[in-house]
Amino acid sequence: MRVSTSQIFDNGTLNIQRNQGSLFKLQNQLSTGRRILAPEDDPIGAAEALKVNQSMSVNSQFMDNQANAGSQLALVEDHLGGVSNLIMDVQERVVQAGNGSLTDQDRATLATEIRQRYEELLGHANSADGSGQYLFAGYRGSTQPFGVTGVPGNRTATYYGDEGVRQLQVENGRQMAVSQPGSDIFMRVRQGNGTFMTGAAAANTGSGVISTGSVVTGYDNNAYTLTFTSPTTYTLSVNGVPEAPPVTYNYSDGGTINIGNGTIVAPNTGTNQIAFSISGTPATGDTFTVNPSTNQDLFKTLDQLIKTLESPSTGPTPDATQAARRNQLTAISDGLDRALDNVLKVRTDIGARRLELDSLTNVGQDVDLQFKGDLSRLQDLDYAKAISDMSKQQMTLQASQLSFKQTSQLSLFNML
Amino acid sequence: MSSGLFGIGISGMQAAQLGLLTTEHNVANASTPGYNRQRILQATNVPLMTGAGAVGQGTHVTTIERMYSEFLAGQVNTSQTSVSELDTYYGQIKQIDNMLADPNSGLSPALQDFFKGVQQVAANPSSIPSRQSMTASASSLVARIHGIEDRLSQMSEGVNGQITTTVGTINSYAQQIANLNERIVLAQSASNQPANDLVDQRDQLVTELNKLVKVSTATESDGSYNVFIGTGQQLVVGTRASAMTATASAADPSRIVVGLETAGGAQELPEYLITGGQLGGLVRFRSESLDPALNEIGRVAASMALTFNAQQALGQDLQGRAAGDTGFAANFFDMTNMGPSAIKNAHNTGNGVLQAAFVSPPPMGGTYTLSNTAGTYTLTRQSDGKTWTGASPAGVVDANGDAPPVSEGLNLAGATVAPGLTATLTSSTIPANFYTNLTASDYQLVRDGVGSYTLTRMSDNHKWNIPADAANLPGLSSLISQTEGFTLNLASGTINVGDSYLIRPSRAAARNIAVDASVAADARLVAAAAPLTTRPATGNVGKMTLSQGAVAPGYAVPSPALTLSATATQLTGFPAGVNVTAVYADGTSIASNGGPVNLVNGTSQLAGFSFNGMSFDVNGSPVAGDSFTIERNAGGVDDGRNIFLLGKLQTANTMGGRTASYQGAYAQFVSTIGNKTRETQVTGEAQQALLDQAQGAREALSGVNLDEEAANLLRYQQAYQASAKMLDIGNKLFDTVLSIRS
């Protein structure tokens, strides 16, 4: 093959330049630690890395949200823990207050304590988070959710929040509630046993005390009134209408009374049967009632307790006074029980959510590690290989420089 | 006889002298670009016929020949033009590639920061600092988009400039070739010998020209070259060179295009004719990579602004203002100057002013209405107005006979709509939010006949053709609005046959995207909350819960508050005359006028209902007397329902008809540029190897080897010396004869 002189020079420099180019790129890769210096080096990898990067950032955002949700829930939980302790303490006082040997003075002392408890409850209900947003106001975080009007014993609590439940995105496709509207916890508390509530007329003069009662097979949502025609007999009216023809039932002190489908029935017969008992000695004309449960707020219940404790004994007989008080305390105690149920249900829920958060965070950390691995696989340089490539490339460059030097020196003219 | 000796000696000396001259010429031009080595061709002189036979009369040089192969030179030129094209392309696209190279400087981190800001507001909707950090990160996202767009626009300007310069150089080369043609024809006709060095110069000019644009040549009988570009457009014919022009395109004044100067003025050359060389590289880079890149970044910007704004408009700000209230910012991004552009071709004879506009983004959760007009059911997609009609809810089809896509998750078979009523159906499969159908292509609208408009999507040459009369441009517009994400409208004037318009849906978006000034100034305007809330009455004893509600575009929250009451079997209290759609657990939907809504349908519980653009989920059953209030979300500062949906836009498939997320589309763009850069580089390397081979082959024939020339020097020197010796011998012979005499 014929070779022209300029070819020797051109090719020599071209090859040196090419080798230098490769060396330069390797050097760049080694000094940045990146395998992909520009998308052209690995277009698919570069695009993939962008996607993994976003997934990683989204995942870390979720982990932030999980931490956020965790602290929010812990705060709510703390306050609800305070509320349930408070309710349990008050229940003890209710039991104490039922003791017949207490004097009006003793009860007044108890009432003072309950007044404090009332304020404490209001404090919990109006508690705020670190940034001053009310915890139990629903979406209306900057509106104080609970306000009270009236004097102790006759106070009305009003809820100014709304029903919103604040949610945080804690995982792809998982939104977690991090708040509970106060109305749910404090305002809508079912009374009685949750299905129906028993009661005694305020004007009763006997010593009859009615129990909370329970649902046996069901409740037909009718209002029942038991009217004593003598201390040992009574009649029944359903939704205010006396039974026709009138039936007179015999009363036994402390015996279970079963009502089913609109009338007094034998125990454990028929559907829609409820059971309760009356103890003591009712007077003629005393009435006892069974009504579907209504809602009452916890503040009202506490306020009623204060009112009951502060009411002087004014009944016709001490027994009648005591019975009236016990009937009121039963209703209050039922209300507190239901309120405690309510709070405990929310707390259980929150506990479950916090547990879920823990496991989500564990998964999130694993996923984060996975993403980091993926990203490193996509972007990072294999140093061992790069360094070995580098020395190979160095050798090639040196060889091409040396050989060029020697080839270019050869010329026939040198010998002429 | 002795005169013969002298004559032969002199002829030999002369030939050797020419040989020496030619060798010297070769040595001197060893590194002259385009130089082909020369050699002398020697032949014997006509012999003298004598009785003793033919007596040789010495030698003469017939010609000085250049070692040139037209075939090899052609190969070099062809490879050279490809290499130059690819080099230019690579040099340009590498700039985009480098810009996208750093994972920390592209669009991606700014996008992530922005959505991080959104999530922070979602975690803390009432916190002003969170909101400010969100609007601040929005501003830096916008700045990043501007930065990328700026860089690409500068490159576009750069390409314009380079095209102009290159065309200037081409014209100068063409003129030089024409001049050389003239000199070569003159020189060769005078001596009847090849004008080697002039021809070399001309060949070199053709090679240089090929570096700028691919040309082909044809040799005339008189030795002049004709030079053509493209598919035979004449650049040089004999001694006359035509001028190429670089002028603003008639279709798009911002673009410099190449043309040929003709008698009738500059005539634009279609871009497919400009191949090879720098010019080919520039033109191809612009149409293949730069334009799509600009459009793509615009598409991401436009889609983001459109979808984000659509969701923002459904929210309520920190001060309790929602759509329709004074002071509510319905747009998070200011889209004033982001709209599509429709550029009138400069050659249009009509005065029609065409306007293009974005279609408001369709909700992903596909809100549909199903109406019954005297037994004909019409399903309408609320976002874009696309309709399907049929004789039964399940039998509705569109104009092409296609049923609504299964992916929309509509339960049409279970819908009950009495005549005169309209039900609202929402998709069960797709989450909330919005998407766009924008593409990264440009479009061309041509009135190609009295009876026809044709719209061409230039990326893939897809065509829409529609008979033309005044009413049909809206028809075309509504056709493309459902798939291409924009509408067309003749604002004024008339479009004549032959008139055309260039439509750029998304180009302006990246340049002009901005955070709405009022939102940027007052972060409270970020609509993080939803505008409505529901509330059960405090005395409710039933187990029914009503969700807080969600709104769709065009919603109207009742004011004053609306209270729905439960009876034993129904939910009552809906406003009179309003279409209420109830949805049951089995997916059945039943439309009614102002309710009431049955709590149970067959054995299926009520699962939700919607009216006036609001929808609610129902769980459990109420007890007669329970009531629920639907009202404006007054004071709902900690409500993050809408910002949550805004946050979901980050990963939702919001672009290209629900096929890509913002980040996905951007990653695709990076990958396309990366692939194209790599492809160009690899092809470039392959072409370079071909060029090396072709050059090697040419050099092997035509290149000067100094060692060879050194040998030739010795050879011709010795030949000269030998011939001179002949004279000496002749002289001695003559002396011998003279000495005899004396």
C-alpha cells in the first residue's frame, strides 16, 4: 500500500487526539464518580435515574408526612388520655356521691372538685397543637371549638368547629386521618345504655330507683311509661297511649321487668325485648320511663352532675330524695360510660393508626434504601473498572505518542 | 548524425528537467490541501526511418498528469458531507445534552422542590410560612423552566445566525467555482493540456462546499463543472453561479430558512432538500431536535399550569374565598401569555386572523352527564363536551360508532334516567384531578381547496380533513379539541384557498409561564381547602355518615346552607328542579329531579349522591328525623382537601391523554435528547471511519510521499546527468572528426 507523507502526520495526530479524548472522559468520570456524565452516555439510564429520583423524593415526603402524622396523633392521643382519666375520676366521684350517708356539705365539696374537672375538660377540648391550631375543631383550626355560656349547674356548651377530618398522605393511596372533630368526641354522646335510656319522673315521691337496663333481643324505639297505681302495681303506656284494655302488672322490688313489642312480657320471649329493673318502694302515681337514647354532650353531663350534687335535699322524705338523686346519678353515670366508650373507641383507632405508621415508616426506609441502590446502580461509576480502563488508556496514548515520534523522524531526505 | 546525438541528449535533458520540476512541485505542495500529486508522462519522439531501420529520436513529455480518481474523490466528498452534517448536529445537540447532564440543574429537582412545598402546605394548611415556601418554590420552578427555554431559544437564534453565515460562505464558494470554471476553460482550450493546479483548486472548493452542504457535480465537455444541490437545483452552471438566500420563513418569521435566488425573487427550499454538510446538520438539528425540545418543555409547562390551575379553581383559600368570590385567585399560574399561537403565512392572500386556545383540561375522574330526551340518551363528557348518543344508556356511541372507553369506569347499564332528566356519572376507576391532551408537535392548517380545510400534525403527518364552509372550522376545532388539547377559531376576516397557518400549541408556554402575581404576593390565596363541608345534626342517632363532599368544575355550594332530612326510606330536602343522581352500592345510578333519594334500591344501600357539581359519599343508614347540613366551608383553615389533590398531580398521569406525569414527560425528553446525541455520535464515528478509509484510498493514489519524491529527484537528476553526458560524448565525437582533419 502506498502511503502519503501527510497521512502519516494526520493519522498520528488524529489517533493521539482520540486517545486523549477517551482519557479525558475517563478522568472526568473518575473525578465526579458519575458513570453518566451526560444523558448521551446512557439515555435510558439517565431517564430512569430521573424517575427513581422522583420516586425517592416522593417516598421521603411520605416519610416526613408519616412523622408529622405520628406527632399529630400522639398529641391527640395525649389529650384523649387525659380526657379518659378525667372521666374515670369523675365516675369514682359519682359512685361516692351515691353513698346515702353523705351530707349536703359533703356533696358540695365533691361538686367543687367536679367544677374544676369541668374546666379541665374544657381545656382538653380546646387544646391546640404546636402551631396554635386547635386540635378538636375539625377544619376550623383557628376557631376555638368549644364555648360555654351560663352559670355552673346551668351551662350550655356550643361547638364552633366543623366535622372535617384532617388527613395526611402517608403512603401512595393511603390517606390517614390525623384529627377527630370535637363534636364526635364530646358533643354527640349517646345517653342511657346507648340504645334506650331509663328515667324516673322528677315528681316521684316514692323511693323507687330504676336501673340502666339492657337490650335482650332488640328495641322497637317506642317510648314506654310505667305508672304505679299502688306501691305494688303499675300500668304501661306506649308512646303516651295507655294499653287498651288496661292491664295491671304486679311490681316486685328489684325484679326484672321485660318489655317486648309494646307490652310487658315474660323474660326471653319474642323479639325486640329489653330488660331493666326497679328497686325500692314507689309511691302511687310515681312514673318511670323508657325512651330511645338521645345525644347529649359531655359538658352537659358534668354540669348536670354539678347541679345534682349542689341541689339541697328537698324531697318529701329522705328516701325519696335519695332515690331521686340515685336516679339522676344513674343517668349521669350512664352518660359518662358512653362518653368513655366514645373516647376509648377513638383512642383505639388512633393506636391502630400509630401502629400502621410504624410499619409504614419501616417499609418506607426499606424502599428508600432500595431506591438509593437503584440510583447508585444507574449513576455511579464502577471505580475498579474505570481505574483499570484509565491505565490501559494511558498506555495506549503513550504508545501512540512514541510511535508517532519515531515514524515521523524517518525520511529519505535525511540520508541524501 | 551528431546533430541527432545532440537532439536526443537535449530531449532527454528537457524531459529530466520537467521531471525534476514536477517532483519539486510535488515536494513543495506536499501539504497543500486538495493537492493531487503530479507526474510527467514521457513518450519517444517519432523515429527517423532509414534504410537501416527506424532510428530513435529521443524523448518528449506528452503531458503532466495529476494522479486523480474521480471515483475516489467522489467517495471522499460524500463521506465528508455526512461527517460535517453529523459533526454540526452533534455539536449542537451536545449543548442540550450538557444542559440536561447535571441531575441537579435540570427541571427535575425544581419540580420535586415545588411539590415538596405543596406537601408541606398539605401537612399544615393554615401555616403561612409553609404556603410562602410553596409559592417561593413555584417561582424557582418557573425560573428553571425559563432558564431551559432561554437556552434553547438562544440556540435557535444561534442556528439562524449560523445558517445565514453558512449560506454566505456557500455563495462565495459557488462564485469561486464559477470563476475557476472560466479560467480552466480558457487555459485548457489555449494549450490543449489539463490545467492541473486550477482543477485541483476547483476540486478542493467542491470538497469545501460539501462540508457546508451536499452538492453533486457534472463535468461539461469543455471541462467546466456544473454544481447542484438537493435534487438538482442549480448552484453553478458553467461560469454563472446562482445565489442561495437565507431569509425569514413565510410560515414563521422567527425562523431563517434557505432559499435560492431566482428570477422571481428568493424561493424557499423545502428543508428535506437541504442535506449534508453544516447546513444540513443545522436544518436537521433544528427540525428534528431543537423544535421538539422547545415544544416539549413548553408542553410540560402548559400541562402543569393548566392542570394545576384547574385544581386550584376548585378550592378555597385561607380567607374562605372560593370560585366566584371577589379576590379569589382561580389561577395559580398566570397563563395570560402562555396560550397557543397561530401564525399567519406571509403569502396568505386572505385576511383571516386565526386564533388558537387551550382546551380547559378534562377531569381525570371523567365527569359525565347522561340525559334522556324522549327516549334518546346522550352521554356528555363535561370537560370537553364530547357526546355519545343511543337508545339506551348502555347503548350510547359517538360519531364514529365507538362506545365510551371502558377505562373511564362508567356503569352505564345501571343508570336509570327518566325522560327529561339528566344524571351525573363519575368514573369509578380514575382518581380526581385533571389531564391534558397536548402534544409536542406543531400543526399546519391549510385551506387546500374551495371545499376543504386540512390540519396536519407535523410530527407524524397525521391529517384531519374537513369540508370547508364557514361553519366547518368550528367543526374541525371541536374534532381536534378532544385529542390535541387546543381549539381553533377564525377571529376575523376570511381564509382564501391556498392560505395556511402555523399553529404552535405549547411553544410560548415555557417562555411565559409565571406564578400568578397575586398568589406570589399573598400566599394565603393558595386554595388548600375545599369550598364545602357537611355536618350531621347534633341530635342524629342513626349510623349514617356523610362525607365532607367533593366538587367538580361548575359546582355551586348551596347558600344559605342546605339541610337534608332523612325519613324512614328517603333522603329529602334537595333543591327543587335540580338533577340529583343517587349511586347505590351495586353501582346503579338513578337520576331524579330535586330528589327525594331512596335510601335503598332493591337490596342495595345508598352509597352516595351528587347534584350541582358536588358529590358526597354515604355510609350506613340514618334514622328517621336525622338531618345533614351542606354548606360553605367557612373558617376551614386547616382543611387540606384541595391541596392534597394538588399534591397528587405530581405523580398522576396528567399529560398526553393520561399517559405521562410531568416528571415522566421530562424524563422522556431527556432520554430522547440523550438517545439522539448518542445516535449522532455513533453514526458520526462510523461516518468518520468511512471518511478515513476514503481519504486513505485517495491519499494512496494522490498523496505526496516525500521518500518517493526523494527517489524521483535522484532518478531525474541521474537522467539529466546521463543526457548531459550524451552532449559531452557528442562533443568528443565531433572533436575526433575535427582532429582527423588537422
